[in-house]
Amino acid sequence: MNDTLDKDALMAEKVDSAIRKAAQKVLETAKQTHTSVVIWEHDQIKEVPPEEMEMRLNAGLSMEARA
């Protein structure tokens, strides 16, 4: 059973890493094309400038590091 938990944790890390890489790519593309990032927030579709989205992501990463 411990082996299953280890595999699940490893898979979760891989998924998290892939999502973070995709988010970075989205931010880079938005900056290069001077377009907003479209997100789902509070049951609404919102357009967020890439600089603001980057600040939100960095703040979220800081919060995770403290946990």
C-alpha cells in the first residue's frame, strides 16, 4: 500500500510540474502577443493582463512554500 501512495505522490508531482510549465508558456505567449490571459474565477470568465497573472502565480507559489 505504501508503494501505491509513493506512485500517487510522484504522479501528482509530475502533473503539478506539467501544469506549471504550461502556465509559464501561456504567460510568455501572452506577453509576446500583448494579449490577456483568460481564466475562470468566481464562476466567471475573466481576462487578466499577463503581468497581473504572473504576480498572482508568484504569490501562490510563495504561499505554498510557507505551508
